[in-house]
Amino acid sequence: MVAKLTTRVTQPDRTAMRAAARVLRAGGLVAFPTETVYGLGADAANGEAVARLYAAKGRPRFNPLIAHVIDAATAGRIGVFNAAAAKLAAAFWPGPLTLVVPQQSGCPVSALATAGLDTIALRVPDHPVAQGILAAFGGPVVAPSANRSGHVSPTSAAHVLADLRDRIDLIVNGGATAIGVESTIVACIDGTPVLLRPGGLAREAIEASLGQALAIPEQTTHGDEDAPLAPGQLASHYAPRARLRLNATLIESDEALLAFGPDVLPGTESLQHMLNLSPRGDTIEAAANLFAHLRALDAFRPDAIAVMRIPAGGLGEAINDRLRRAAAPRAVSTG
Ligand code: TXA
Ligand code: MG
């Protein structure tokens, strides 16, 4: 099947939703917007469709996927929610939070999608198009970010096309995504909830809701060396072609600049290529622009992209996490 761009829909458009559901039922791959980034969706219960999804992304098989569901009640039939998980689901769903919980017995999600783990990552997206597709399809949809493994996550339909044209069946174009970084992932299994990946929901909001600090993941595995707890946390992820130089305080020749805030760095006058994540210094605006600006600067093929310092709080935690990974020495990437 050939990838085709549908007309742009920001509100649920019944024809587009039904087309997406038909492709999913037939075992095909549909890219669609969420509030965080574009996802590449497959029928979570269909192992062959999931295998096709890994192949389209070029993603190693051991990296488990997030199952997207329409509401918390549906999530509760797939995963086991302890008190902390139930509290977070009630406070933040729909929204940019993924909860990793034990699977219910008879969990319909294919073992390939969960990489054989006995836990499952669940998320209720807060986007009318994603919700519309889930309603039309009527079951869980696994969806990693709709990029080739190791590339930056897509925040527009054009990014999806650039990476996955001819490898997927349909893109539902809902315009640019609002949040721009992936969901925050919290594991609620036993004991203190663990922050597996900082993301579009600030840690501070989660900790305030729980009334306790989130734990840091142990660098342990699920018995298998190839199955880290949050494989997306492997180094060298979200990588542009250009080298990234973080916390830059001046610009060198042949660099592009990813700026943040109102301050102007020495050397900026002679710069060819500069984009500002948020001229007013707002980490929410910066997160929304992060991946699109990285792609745009990388397209000029600079030697390096100098990145100004981003504050640590709020969505700054997720932004700095993605920038550190993008700057890490290149290794096998994991999607
Ligand atoms: O915002 C998002 O989360 C986007 C949109 C499309 O929903 N999705 C996304 O998916 O970022 P992906 O596949 O790129 O990242 C999923 C992360 C990976 O780091 C994976 O290792 C982790 O979730 N994960 C999935 N299942 C897990 C599990 N059972 N235990 C621990 N980590 C898990
Ligand atoms: Mg990804």
C-alpha cells in the first residue's frame, strides 16, 4: 500500500477516522497526531502488524511499545492499576503521561509489542484525531513515535513523510503537535513509582499529585541484557546528523545555533542559521519547537549545532534529556 497524505484534519473527520480504522483492521500502519508527537499505529493485538511496524521503523525487536487506549476504564482491563497508578490516571489522563503497570491476565496486546515483558505501557492520548481513531477502531493501538529508528521524533505530518514515505499505509494529518516531546513514562509496579522517561508532563506535577518524589530507575534489566527497563533510555537516540554542542556560551564558525531565551550570544551576528526555541524563555514553547527546529537546522548540514543552556525545571527536564541523547556518541539506535 502506498502512503498518502489525507486532507488536514484537526477535528475528528469521520471519513479519515474510518479510513484509519480500516487500515488498522487490515493489519496496516497508520501515522497519526497525538498531543506529544506523531505516532505510528498498528493493531496492538495483531502480531504480524506489530512486526511490520518494527520493520518500518527499523527498530530493534526488544524495544517494547506503548498501547494507546481511549480511556482509563479500557486501560484498567489491560493493566493492573495499584493506588499510585489509579491516582495518576485520574489526575492526568487523557494527557502526556504513559503508565507502565503489570499486565492483566488475558492481556490482548501481542507479546511482540510488549517485548515479552509481563508489564505494559499504557497511555490515553489527549488529541481529537487520536481519540477519533481509537473510537473508530475500537481496540488498543500500539504506536511508537513515527520516525525511523534513531531519528528525531516527528511533530508534523511532513516529518513523518520525510522518514517513512513508502513504508506506511496512511498518514492522518492533524497539523503540528502541541507539546512536541514524547510522553513522560512512570512505572507503577510495586513500591515507589519510578520516572522511566522525562517527557511532556513535568515531574513536578506528578510528584505534587502523588505527594511523594518519583524514584530514579535502576540501571538493571528484566533478566535479559537486551531488555533494559526503558529501552528508549539507551544513549544516542533522537540524533540529528550534525554534532550537537550543548550549553554553548559562544558560537564557532560553521556552527548553526539553537537559541533559547532573549539573550544574544557573542558571534551571533555572523551566523547563517539560527532558530530560537523560545525567544521569551518558556520551556513549554521550547518543547513544542524542539524536534522541528533540530530537523530544520540539520537540513542546512552545519558541522555542528550549538545549543544554548535550557533551564532544568518543568519541561526543561525532558528537553535536556533529549538534547543529551542527541549529543551522545552514536551507537546502535533503538527507536
Ligand atoms: O508521546 C509518546 O509517548 C509517543 C506518542 C506516539 O504516544 N510514543 C512514544 O513511543 O514515544 P516510543 O515507542 O518512541 O517510546 C516508548 C517507550 C520506550 O522507551 C520503551 O522502552 C518504553 O516506552 N516502554 C514500553 N513498554 C515498556 C515497559 N513494559 N516497561 C518499560 N518501558 C517500556
Ligand atoms: Mg521514539
